[in-house]
Amino acid sequence: MQSALLAALASCADGPFRSQILDFLMGLSCDELQFLAEFLGASILESEEHHGCSRAQLAKRVAAFQRARGGYREPSPDQDHKMILLLEFLCRTGLQRPPVAMRASA
């Protein structure tokens, strides 16, 4: 399952950045990879568009995602760590914009 998550998440990055993203992702646990994939899946399913979010706006979206999952009642080191990883992943891949499938539905 971890290799499928790695491949899917790495495919979100543009060609020149894909090898750097893959290196970044290979350092993550399966649980962390699942968290990233859950956020991307939720972003595709939500109907509201987010064009060119700043890192601060992106952090608010991630926090809202955590609240919606029911797992962010009190900040924990694990949840904070996952949020930091997600923000870094999104910024490195340029995915602070909505995924293509989401943009195309508008």
C-alpha cells in the first residue's frame, strides 16, 4: 500500500519536481502518506474553489480538514507534525491551487 501511495502522491508534482517530491515522500510513514492522500481526496470532493492560496490560507484549509475529520479537538504533536508535512508537500508540489479535477468541475 505504501508504494501505491508514494506513486499517487508523487504524480501530483510537475515533472521537474517529481524526483524531489519522491525523496520527500519516501521519508514519510504510511500513516503520514495516508493523511496527505486523505486531504487531496477531500479537496477534490469539496465544491468550493481555492485559487492560489497563500501558505496562511492553506494552513486554515488544513485545520478545517482536521476539524471535519473529527481528529483535531486539541492540538497534538502528531497532528501538528502531519499538518506541517502536508503544508510542505502542497507548497513543494504547487498544489496550493485546487487539484485539476476540482478546477475542471467549475
